Amino acid sequence: MKPVKSHTKYSSDSNAEINILPLIDVLFVVLLFFMLSSLFLSRRYSLQIELPRVSNPSSSITQKKVVTITINQDMVILLNSEKIDVSLLYSKLNDLNNSNLIDHLLIDADQSVNYGLIAKILSTANSLKIKSIQLSVDKES
């Protein structure tokens, strides 16, 4: 007797082919989407403007920066991640203020820090004419 050959849909004799044309169409549409969206994102203004030119642009704009004072529960004071003594705070802030105007002073202090130390820091910042001072707090839950 001759063995019966089954002709099923998933027979190993048939050549399996993957049609990649729909995949190419989808990739083309995605590429087209990103190309067009990048064009719209690159336009900064809808009006064509010509900005004024200056000979030395860096001198016309003053560089301002944020200075952070961090105080932990052990009364260790960090000025921009550099450990300092409270007696040197005025001179360090004065140096930073003279070299590059301090735009903003941020005070991160543990809640157990003595109020007198915070008042001393605020007085020092006030004597250096630092206008923007902020105390960091956490939102109550």
C-alpha cells in the first residue's frame, strides 16, 4: 500500500512566503508623518522676522544664576554642594555675587534647623542685595 499524502494548509511541502509590501507602506506613512511633524516643530515663529545684530552679544546680556544653600539636621552647610562654615557664608556669597550676579537664592533646610541660623542667612542675603530668596518646603499629604 502506498502512504496517503495529506494536503493541509500548513503542509511542510508548500513554500511559505511573507508579503512585506503592506509593511513597507506602513513604514512609509510613519516616515512621512515624522518628516512633516519635524517641519512644523522646527518653525519657531509663524511670522518671518529678522533679529537685530550686535557686535558683542555676550556683553549685552548679564549671566545670572541660582545659588543653593543646603543645611542638614547636623547643621552642616553646603553652598552649591561645597561644604562651608557659617562664618564664611558672607564672603563666599559676596564672591559669587561679585563674579556673577546671583539671580536667585534657594535655601534647602531641614525642619529641625534652628530658626536663628535661617534668619542669619536671610540677613546675609539681604545685605548683599539678593532680591529673590526662596525656602524649599514639601507639600503636606
